[in-house]
Amino acid sequence: MNFFDKLNQVISENQSLLFVGLDPNPEMMPTCFQSKNIISGLSDWLQFIISETVDKVCAYKPTLGFYEVLGAPGLELLHQTLAAIPPHIPIILDAKHGDLNTSTIFAKTVFTEWGVDAITLSPYIGQEHVASFLVYPDKAVFILCCTSNSNAFSLQQYPSSESPFYLQVVKESKNWGTPEQVGLEVGTTNPDILSRIRAVSPERMIMARSIWAESDNLYKILAAGLTANGDGLLIPVPIDMLTQENLSEQIQSLQTQINQARTEITQNASSCSVWFSDVCLLEKHPQLDLILQMYDIGCIMFGNYVQASGKTFPYYVDLRKVISTPQLFHQVIKAYEEILKNLSFDRVAGIPYGSLPTATGLALRLNCPMIFPRKEVKAHGTRKLIEGEFFAGETVVVVDDILISGKSVMEGAEKLKSVGLNINDIVVFIDHEQGVKDRLQQNGYRGHSVLTMSEITETLYQAGRINEGQFSALSERNA
């Protein structure tokens, strides 16, 4: 189970967005734990915090620096604290690590030896630094993109408040990993900052920090940072609350307050977000808005990604999010329809599993029967190879989402042909190019695509969504 699945499971079980900082700060240690030596007192305090919060929070966040300044006994205390956390609750190590030279060995230590689930990183070294931590597929990172430190204002707001540096960090970090790998750490008391970050990264988990410096700010923070589904935002337990004897009761009260606000915010919000274009080009691609929307919600990401075939591409396409965005899904179906209306066929067939929602939408829109070849034949029931009603001799148009090698879609087409159906056309949403349509033609199929990666790349570059380096890397691959 990857980090975000583990996190979301605990959020659901405990009905909590709260996380606790397990920081052995001697200055904050309650007097009732000060009778022993400092390490023993801190240990008892941290054990007390865990026991009082284990069923009321979704994650624990030890800050590495607090343990390091205590020397060797502090690191031993860290191991004791990590061991005391139940294995089903995620651990986010707050390290703000930012050294490329030690990133590989540090990632191995914290993930394989210490057993933490996620870590906070400084963004300044860039993707190469983050990559050392993302080679562990079940782990995750949180990129520090904004801090509440007033002295950092001139840096974070540079070059202007309209285009601040912290938003550039958010945009870049989206290219470093998928939403299941990369989250954001945001320290702020300003709901407007959190709202701007959420607008740029609607799909990312945000770990909020420093939100308690201003009173009566919780509702505004939640309204700004929550996703449309009322999640995607982690809230810290106030530090001063951790010093109280009735910690469990106080966290229970805070948990109830947050959940009531979540319910109110999600009920008042529209169930479907609406996207508006912020780009005006003189010569624009006919599918400009479609391309930009896919990029903005994280369907298209840039970096080094291993594909299902084992090959590494400088981008990753995840069309599964489209079905959760009705406005975009409608446009995708319409784009397919523009191609299909010029073809001749009796039925639509989707290739499991990615294109089944699309095939269903097209069947409804075109009032055309749908079938699909099974990915695997069941060992029980009817043991059908093809699901749905059909008649031998009919012509079927095959619909798929992404054309990379053509292998899977041709395997699906062959299953359909094996029961007497005719296949002439295969229609996909994105063609990765490099001669795949030629391979389809060699096997007797006409290939059609809504978009090619070259078109997507060129459009995103013209619109300023990707930089020249990303554009060049993609252009070289598609050449």
C-alpha cells in the first residue's frame, strides 16, 4: 500500500485530517514530565501524546532537527518514538532535506531502516534531488513551497505578488512526481495564499503548517485548502495543545469542529468545479482548452516516468482523472465523437480498463450499442470472452485511451475478431507517435487519434505551461 492510500485509509477510519508533530522540544515539555532526566522526560511525553491521539489523528510528523540537537541520545529517542507509532498510521519525517550529495543514502536510511512513510524536502535542488526519494514506490515526499516566516516574504513573493516564486515551486513540483508521490507543505496564516496554491494544484495533498498564529482562522483555511470532496488537506494539532493533560478531549473537540466545517464547506460548494482558460494565442490548437485542462488537473505530467512497458518517458499521462471532472469528460467525449461520426460501424468496443468509461459515454452519446473484450476470462459464470450483445459479421470500432506500442489495443481487437466481428478502425485519445499508427496499418487497422504528444507538447510550450528544457526533451523523443 502506497503512502497516500495508507493516509486516506486512516483519514477515513479516524474521520480526521489532523496530524501531530512529535517534537522533543525541552522548552515545551510539561512540568509533569520534568522530574526525570531530560531524555526520559521527553520520551514519556511523546509516548503520552501518541497514546492520547492514536485514534484521533491521521499521521504523525516528527521533526528530525529536534532529535539531532540532542545528539546520540536524541537519535535513539527518535527510534523509540517511531517504534511506538502503530504501523497502520503514516509517519511523515519533517527533515526539509536539501543536500543532493547525501540524498541517496539518506533516502535509503529513512525509508528502509527507519521505516517512515514520507519526508519533507527543500525544492531548491530540483527534480534530481527528489528522484532519490521517489525510487521507493510506496513512499512519498512533501515539497516545502511556502513558509510563514515573515523574513522570507521578499523571496517567496518575488518577482511580484501576481506571479510569486512559491507558486512557481508548486508548478515545478507537479512535474516531479504523480499526486500519489508528491505532496506540498504550506506554512501560512493567509487563506489567500493557500487558495492560490490549491487552484494551481487541485489534485495534490497539502500539509498545512503555522495556521494557528491567528485566531478564528480555521474555517477560512479549510475553505481555501480543501478539495471539492472535502479532503486533500492535513491540519496540524496546535503545539500548545500537546502540553495539556486533557489532550484527548481537546483533540476530540478540534476534530469535531473541523469535520463540521468540512461538511458545511462541501455542501455549500458546487459538486463540479468549472475550469476557465487563462491563455489567449493568435494561432491556437483547436483542442487548446482540452490540453490545458488536462495539464492543469494533473493528467499530463513531465519528468522521468517508467511506463507499463518498462520504458522510461519524459512524461506521464494519467487519463483516469478525466472521469472525475465532468466538464473535461464532456469535452473528451465530444472530441472522440468528431472522429467517429466519419466512420462506419455497428457497435463501439472499449478496451479494459482505461477506456471503458469513454466507450460508455460514446455509446450513450451516439445511441450505439457497446461491447468489450474481457481482459481475462472468468473461471465461473458464462466464461465469456466478449461482454455485451453482438452478431457475427458486424463491424466494430475499437476505442482506447492511449496508443504507446499498440500491443494491448491490437490484442483486444484480435479477441473481437475471433468471434466473427470485423474491425477496421481503432480510435484513441492520445497517440505517443514513433510509428505506432504505421504498425496498426501493417496489421490491417486504420488508426485515429484526437491528439498526438507533439501537439500537446507544442501547445503547452506556447501557453507557457512547460519550459524550454521540457519542450526540448519531449521534442527530441518525438522526433
